[in-house]
Amino acid sequence: MKDSELLTYLSTLFKQGVYWDVEKKVKYIEFAKEQILTLKDRLEELVLAAKTQLDIQSIIFNVSKNGGYLKSVSTLYSENDEVLAWHVLVSK
């Protein structure tokens, strides 16, 4: 929630929007709604693309089973020490 703009949209609407006419409020709400839907779509794409450690192991296994080899694997961690991404480099 902290990285989304939702709180900014709400804050703008309630701090500045109280002085707007209804038409401008409706336009702003529609704009915010579109932005939030875009964020939702992007997050769904990220969830579908997410891989577990077992998925990465399976990919590496299949690469080596098909004549490739693992050159390197590195892990990107968040500030909270959570895995954000793996960088897997393979060659044939």
C-alpha cells in the first residue's frame, strides 16, 4: 500500500477536492480509478511471473538436462531481506 498512489489520490480528493465542483471530482475519481486498475493489472502480471526457489531449481535442472549449464545464480533481496528476484545465467 505504501508504494501505491492510492493514499495520494485519497489525500488529494479530501484536501483539495472539497473545493472542486462535482464534474471535476468525478473526473478525478475516474482518473484515480484508471490508475488503480492499471496498478492492479501490473501486480497481477508480477504474481503470474513470480517464481519460487523450486521453480528456479526446476528451470536449472531442465537446462542441464537439455545440454545447457548453469553459469551463475544471484539473488536480489529487499531491505527486509525478502527475495525479490533471481538472476539465472545459463549457457549451452
